[in-house]
Amino acid sequence: MALNKNILYVIHNDVEILGGSEFATSSLIHGLKNNFNIFLLFKNKNYLFLRKYYSRAEENLIFKIKHNKTDDLFFNKSIDGAFKAIIRSLNIDIVHFQHLIGIPLSVIKTAKQQNCKTIITMHDYFYFCPFFKLLNNKNLFCNFQVDTNKCDICLQDKRPTALLGKQRIYNGFQKYRRDYIKDILNNYTDAITVPSQYLKDKFLNLYKIPMDKIKVIEYGNYEKSDYGNIAGDKLNAAFLGVFKRSKGSGLFAKVVKKTGNSINWHIIGCIIDWDDYFTIRRNVKKHTDYLRKDVFRILKQERINIILSPSIWPETYMLTISEAWLNNVPVVTTGYGVQAERVRENNAGWVFKENDFVEKTAALLKNISQNEINEKINNIPALFTIKDNIEEYAKLYSYLGEERKKTLLTPGNGEKLTLKSINKPHSFLLRCIGITKYLINVFLIKSRIGYFSRLLSFKVKNVQSN
């Protein structure tokens, strides 16, 4: 009987936080933790959090890290040392990089150099620009700027920002970053996954990556709701998702002002742009304290007829469109990216360009009939489910795991590693003890075992990277 593969997910946030990449990662973890040995590594300020998932419990290990004075985006000795130790001590087979905001890009090279199979999922345009939504200081889409000198100026104008940290933006920075990433994608990555054909086409063009290296695996979605979507005396329309400028909060606020009380307006999501919200707060009912699974209940409870998704950048999948469609609610969106493609291809909503979005959306909502809504509802397609998504990744992990096994069995490969040592079963605690052999006197480690089930904690130890 084959032993389970050890898979390490690397992401910028805890996966229990709302967000597209976090949701996609969480769905994978909980769908695969009974078939694979799943570990999660994420960063929060000065700490790396390592989590082991079991069927009913979790174990956690916390690393204190030191930041460079400058230039953290490409390499950080503290993080790289911890990462290398984690891979060695946990005998990681596959490292799946979900997002690397705030994490040095060098960790991808490190994983490959430690004989791991590497997967990168591109959730947005992070591997093209640190500002992964491609919006400049005026919140205008840069249209995939290829002149890196202009990019450097734009990045310099955007500082200070958490996305750049202490990174110096020098002349030639963006060219260096893109060349660095091109090398990673072509020479240190075994597979690249993207949630849409739109994003695949963009990166094939931007980095000339071999076509067979990039695979489209759509985000998984919940099962379809039985919500009937029948309009009452007044139309019920909503903004769904994080309410901020990049997601179109400004456009939404203008539509609300233009239609006034003729429509029942709702905001379902976390509010970031309070300035836009305060201009319309008397005309809008907000729903901010909820979990993703509660979206269906809110849409049904408030009898929402139409969702506005006026994002001002080319989204790469847009889960909120899927959530609307799963509840038989058509969408009004802007003419950018995959949001426009999805709606146009299925004719399951309306697409208006940003410059006339407010006028056309307001006119549509004031005069729309139930028959027009029903016509769009009838065009809503069947969507990729969470189960579909999990099955696709399980196949990919199994294939890469077998390829890694062949590599390690080849004479001369796998430095100090054998198939026996890779598959030798160890408890997570024993493996954590192995990590401390690599990390003596540099990192502060605090281990909590049974994070959700037990309150057993260990004394803090000082450890250093080997």
C-alpha cells in the first residue's frame, strides 16, 4: 500500500480569512487531508506559521523571523533557512505555492533545490507586478504595461505600501523582477495552474511559458441553490464581495445615487472603502458579519434579484459571479478580464464598459422586467464544483509524486535522501524536533499541539538556522 504524499501549501494569509486564494486553498486542504499529509505555511508580519492538518485536529508551529533592512522580495536568509528546514524535516514531496505576497520569491528555488516537485497557482497578476491588480495611483488599469521603466516610476509613486515592504525600487527593478520570475517559471516549476483560460493566455503571452506546463483548473464552487429569484414591487440589487475601490465601490455608489430609493440596495461583504459607503449609507442595507457559506442564506433571505460586480481591473475568475449564479441571480459587470468573458459567453448578465457603466446600469435597473431577469437566469451555466476541483488536484499531486519518486530512485539524485527516509512515518512533533536541529539560536519557536482540541503548550526555545 502506497504511503501518502507530503504536501506543503505556501500562502500569504491564514486560509480561514475570506478571499479568493484563501478559499481555494482551504477547500483543497479540507478535501484532501484524508488522502494526503497536508501542511500549511503562511506568514503574518514577523512570524511564519506551520500547520499540520489531520482529519479532526491540527498542530501548529510558530517561527519568529528576521526581516532584511531592504530587499525582502527576492531573498530573506531567515525565511529561507526555516523553509529549507521544514522541507527536510517533514520530508515534503510537493510544495504548492498559492500566493507569495510578503514571502521572498527565492523559496520556489529552494523547494526545487530540495528535490521537491513545485506547483504555482496564479490567482492574479502577482507574477507580473507586485501590485497584482495592475492599478496605478489613479486606480486606472495599466493594460499590462510592458515598458519596465514606466513600471519602475509607477512603483516608486506607490510607496510606501505593505506590498513592497522595505524593498528599494531602483531603475531596472521591474525588469529584474520579471526576468527572475521568468527563470523560476521555466526552470524551477513543475506545474502552473490558473483558474481561467483568460489568465493562461495572458501568462503564455507575457512569459512564453511552454503551453503544456500551464493547466486550467477552475475554482470549486458550492452546490446550486434552490432560490427562485422573483422580483417584488421593488427590485432588490446588491454589491457582493469586498467593498473597495478596486472591486468597484465607487461605481456602485454612483449607481445607487442615480437610482435613489426606487431600488432596495444591499452590500454583502466586508467594507474597506468607507468613504464610498458613507455617501450612500442611508440608501443601503449592509451585511458584513457573515461567513462565505452564509452568502446563499442572505441572497435568499433578502430576495436579491441582481448582483453588481463592477470591478475596475481584469479579474482572473471572480468567485462572486459564481456565487450569484449558484443562487440564480444574474450579474451586471464591467468590460474587463474574465468577468466580462464569463458573462458574455453565457449571456447570464450584462456587461458595460467602465466609462458608461453608471448610466447604463441605472437605466437597466429602473426599467428591467421579470422576463428579462428570467432570460438571463435560464442561461446560467453549470459550474465547476469543489469536488471537481479536488479531483483535478489529487490527480496532479499523484502524478507529480510518482515522478518525484522516480527521480529519487535515480542514482546521483536526492542529496542524502532515500525512498525509505522519505516515507518513514514520523509524528508531527518528532518532525518538529528535527526542524530544531536545523534552527538553533536564530528563530524563536513556540509549538502548540492540538491547537483546536488541546491546551498543551511548550516552552519557548531559541533556535538557529543551519
